[in-house]
Amino acid sequence: MGDPAARLFKGRTFTAAELKLVQEVVASCGGLSRQELANTICELVGWCRPNGGLKTWEGKELLERLQAAGLFELPALRPGRPRGARTAVPRTGRGEIQARIVGTVREVAPVSLRPVSTDAERRLWRELVGRYHYLGHRTPFGAHLRYLVQIARPQPAVVGCLQLSSPAWQIAVRDRWIGWTDAARRQHLQQVVNNSRFLLLPWVEVRHLASHVLARMVRQLAGDWSQAYGVRPLLVETLVEAARHAGTCYRAANWIELGLSAGRGRMDRHHQRHGACPKRVFVYPLVPDARPRLRGER
């Protein structure tokens, strides 16, 4: 974390006075959970997203990083589901294997991306992704949007799921392609969005549907993300496990393949898993001048 008098974390410099305030809050509010502590600290230091929402996930990571540096001891984790465990996946009739859906995009059109907003939609999304996506369901860190992919014909039906979430902090091939310095990445990272889940259900066999959905997603993304979080993204990225998928639908939708990631995963801070699971990195610029704008040149 560097000089304890001023620490840089997630693109924000915390002054010595703010760090002292964090220590005082942790010492005096022992009855609060870690999430409640993070919310309290974010409110006190004004650490918010552009739409005014608190950076709770980032605040929890900051607290854990400061604990690791020996500045204080956080309260013990409360009993419950183990940290990092996947949220329980419901099993209902809506998630069972359905009759095959075959044809072309034209035959099932119009195709829509319906933002997940109700409890019933959240449960359905969680069930479908938990049962049929190879990565399963996990609650993402930070900002995120979820969609149900729906067709209209021969009858309305949910045929897939999408998730957009906060970007990876650092991907070497992406950062080189943009031309980022560390300072520019810290300043503009929030204008990148990660397509962290994409699922078409296994009984859906509609030709070119995957690339059609991706094309709709990039047209819809900027407005939806801006409305939700107050930031208009310039670039969307995705990481595809190289040993499992070729990323054919992303290529068909004109995404740019940049190369392979280091394979560590976004939470491997100590480089213990380097090369363990390299992923193909694809990006799609949402505006023609995305790269210079992400560098802060326009």
C-alpha cells in the first residue's frame, strides 16, 4: 500500500487524516458488520459512484487491505454462508430442460434484453445461470446489470441471460491496446464495463442468435449503464476461458480479440495463480474514439 501517511487504493488517494478516521470508526463501532463499516466509511469520506451510490464493495476491500497491513483488526465475520461461496441456486420447473427451440433469428424475432428488476426475475436469472453456465452464479463485485434474453415467437420465452459488471482492474493486453498509463487507468477505468456472464440455454438452437444478442447488448449498454450509475461507458470487455471456448460469437459480432490474459483472476493479488487459467480477451469500442478518450486525450 506504500507510505502509510497516504495510501492509493482503487484510484483514490486516502489522506493520513482519512486513514486515522477509518481506524477510529473500526475501533469505536465494533458492533457493526464489515459491510456496515464500509458503508459508514464511504459516507464519511464521500467515496461514491458518479450516481451517488456508496462504493461499498471497494470499501470492504479497503478495510481488508488495511487489516492485512496491520493498521487494525476487523470484527470477525458473522456466522452464515462462507465467504466466496456461491449463492444458493433455486430449482424450479422454469429452470428444467424445455422443448427445443430451433430456427433463425428472423423466425423468433423480435429478440429483447429485459433488465432484471423484480425478485421473481432475479430468482429466475440466478437459477438459469447457476444451473447452465459453466462458471455458475456468483454475486459480482461492484456495479452490475443483469438481463434476461427473450424471444417473441413462436411464443414468448426466456432463452438466455447476460450480466454486465465492473471491469477487471488490470489486464495487460487490454491496457497495452488502450495505451494506458497507471494514472490514466485509475482515472478512466469506470468507463469500461465487463460482460461477465453470457448464457444461451442448452435447448435453444437458433442460428446466429448469440452474435445477434451481443449486437443488441452493445447498442443498449451505454444508455442503461449511464442511467443506473451515472457513467457513460466507452468500452466493453469480456474474458473467455481459452481451454473451453473459442469466442466465435464475439468474433461474429465484430469484437476485437486482443490476446490472452495472465490467467490469475481478478482477486489474485499475490500472483499465486499466474497462468492457471488464461482467458481470451475481447473488447468492443462503444464509440469510434474510445481509445484516445480512455487515455484522457479528448
